[in-house]
Amino acid sequence: MFDLSGLSSPVDFSGRPFHFIGIGGIGMSALAHVLACRDLPVSGSDLRLSHITRRLESKGAYVFNQQQAENISFFTHLHGGEATQLPQVVCSTAIGEDNVEFAEARALGCPVFHRSDILAALMNERKGIAIAGTHGKTTTSSITGYLLLKAGVDPTIIIGGEVSTWDGNAYEGKSDYVVAEADESDGSLVKLSSHIGVITNIELDHPDHYSSLDQVVDIFEQFVAKCGTVIGSVDCPTVRDRIQPAIGYSLDANSGADYIATNITELAEGTTAEIIERGESLGMMTVPLLGLHNLSNTLAAIAVARQLGVSFEAISQHLPNFEGAARRFDHRGLHNEILFIDDYAHHPSEITATLAAAEVQRSGKLPSGMPRKVVAVFQPHRYSRAFTLLDEFSTAFGSADRVIVTDIYSAGETNTSGITGEQVMRAIAQHNPHTEYQATLQEVTQTLATTLSPGDIVIFLTAGNLNQIIPEVMKAYQWVPQPEAALT
């Protein structure tokens, strides 16, 4: 793994080229996009080209579809071999020192940075708004960026998900503000200095990097020490008691928080609530996202916007039009009255929250009046997480009518514990007897293609590659004859 220790030299934004090893990753591509939008020379490599890499190419980046040593010298050759054109090389934690481009960069003497170093340098240039927390970072940063953008603040936005408003996972604004996710998974959030820091919640989610919750809290405490103002959810006991944010937000009317959502109504179309700011009612608000967890995320974004002087009138006007981030309760299609949803949930708390949102969705009426059933399709992500949180996973699926569990997506980990997807399935089945095991994606596809019924809500829960089968499963139901009543 790439070393996260200190910088060998400062990041240079004056015109020296950047080369990203793994440029198509969701975090790497966002940084590359912002740099390319600044008309800086950007190149990168990725083994899998995608709409993300095509978007980068449209902004002027050079993208190679294979990793090879000569990619590092691309700008040197392009500019006649001038030594000053050796690029600044950017890596993620996943890049090992045996990577051919990494080794070539070291051999040539290129400055090599972790992606968090680039983000820290961008935020240090301006006023950073860093969105941290174990869960909800992408949604919270997306809503925050959206509200500030619509209110005319025009921030730069760097997030871990794609949003249709700015057609991707990054936007280069013209103001002094930068909205970005602060990633605790590898501890790199401690590099960020922020004008405003947000903490949505704190749990143990990455046992590959942390051995205890106390270690996670320590990282967040280091993050807080470099924030000007800290906004945090007091509904999370760890945030409330260990972090003690300067500005708190809550869904509990009796919490005494600075920002409170009350008089809450959950509907299949979204959530309405009254927003209280330091004891004064700002008015009613409509959130077009399902689930109380998303109402909490929205409350965090409102707190940030209000700190920057955005009126509640502007917030309440624009928020109902927010379409959400991709892969966050993302409606992929409705075929034969079967609703297909893609969701990034991979931690027990996230799964519980997503299935709670599905319960609200279940209340929506179908044209045929048929009852809805929730089918949860779960691909465990990382052996270390499945092993450490097995008890929590076992109780997270209680509200689902049917659960399908696949093999564990390794994310490059070695299975030192011997945990298997079948063991995860058996643990869940102790609490939900309607649980089955389908080891491979092919088996899941075949099962879903023949066993779903009109009215089902099928939720694909994964941070891995499970969602790749959604189009094929939907295809099996796209040409099913519809009842006559639905055609009239």
C-alpha cells in the first residue's frame, strides 16, 4: 500500500503536470476533473475506461487504458524532453509500491502524492468545507454543494458520488469555498484544514485499518483540531459525547441542538419537516429523499448553508429539486411493477437505514393495487468487515421480506479470518428465515430473473460489483405483458 506519511515536496498548481495512477476511481477522478478544469496538464491511467474517464478526456486530460512505465514520461515527451515536465504523480491507498508506474515515478524522481495531499492543498488554497463521518458523507456533501451552488455561492465540489446537477462527481466553482468529503477509511482526513468541518456520525467501519472505535475517534479528534467550526450530529452518542461539536443538529425535538427537524412526515415521495434554528422556526421544508438518515444529512447541509448566510427561503425553494447522488437509493428502473434500486450501503447501520427507507417506499401505491415486498440482495464487502461486524449484519435485515446473500467482495483483501458469504447468510437467517445464499453474480442473476413478482422492491446493497447485474435482471422483466388495466 502507498505510504500516507508526510509530503516530500509541496503540491505545485502553477502549471507542472499531474499524472494519476488509477484516474478512473471515484475519488481520484474528482480531483483530476478539478485540475483539468483549471487548464493544468493532467494525465492518468486506468485498467477500466468508463464514462468517468471519457468525461475527463472531454476536459483535456490524457487517459491511458493500461498502466505502463512510459505513461509517466508522457508530458516530458510531449514537450521535447524537458526535465521540468516530469509530472507530479498521484496515488490512492490501493496502489502498491510494485505498481509499474509508481516504480517508474520513484526512479525518475517525480514528486509522488497521496490523493489526500492534493485535496488538502486545494482546500488550503480556499475555505474548505469538509464533510466527514462514517456514513452519509456523499449525500451530505452533495446536498451541501447543491444548496450552495443554487444559492449563488458557487463552490468547488469534490465528492465520492455522481450528481446530475453538475454531471459528475466534481465541479470547479469560482468562489473561495471548497466542499469535499473527508475520508476516514485510511486516516487521511487528518491532513485537511477546514473552515467548516461536519461529522455525521462515528462508527467502526474499516477494521482493516482500525482495531477499535477509540482509534476511529482519535482520528476524528485530530480532524476537529484543524477545523475552524465543527458541525455534528448530536443524535450520534459518540459525536455528542466525544467530539462535542460547536454546532449540533438533531431529529430529536428535546435534544437542545442548534438545528432541529421536527413535525416530520415520511411519504413515498419524500420527507417533510419543520426546521428549528436555535429555538426559532425557520419554516417547513421538503426533502426529496427517503429515510430519516437523509433528513439528518439534509439538516447538516442546512447548518452549513446558514453559516454561510444562505437564506432559508433559498434553501426551501431549491431543496425539493435535488435529485440525489448516484447509488444512494438510486431508482434504476420500474419494470412489470418491480422497482429496482441500487444502494451503496455496506455497513450494518447503512443497511438498516436503507431498508427503513424501503419501508416508506413500500407505502406507495401500485397501479394494480398489489402489495409490495422488499427483496434485499446483499454482497458483503471486505472480509475484515464481514468478520468483525458479523453479529451486527445478522440483525440488519429484519424488515426485508426476502434476503439473498452472495460471496464476499474482497476489495483486494486477503481472507485471514476464513469468513465466507455462506457464513454471513447463515447469521442473517437466524433472524430472518427468508434468507438464501447465491454464491456468484451469475447465480444471483438467474435467481432474480425468474423469481420476482409485480410489486417487489429489489434493493442491491453493495460497495462492490453487484450492481453490474442490475441491467440484465431488469431486462428479464422489461417485456413481460402488462395487465390490461395498466394499459388503459
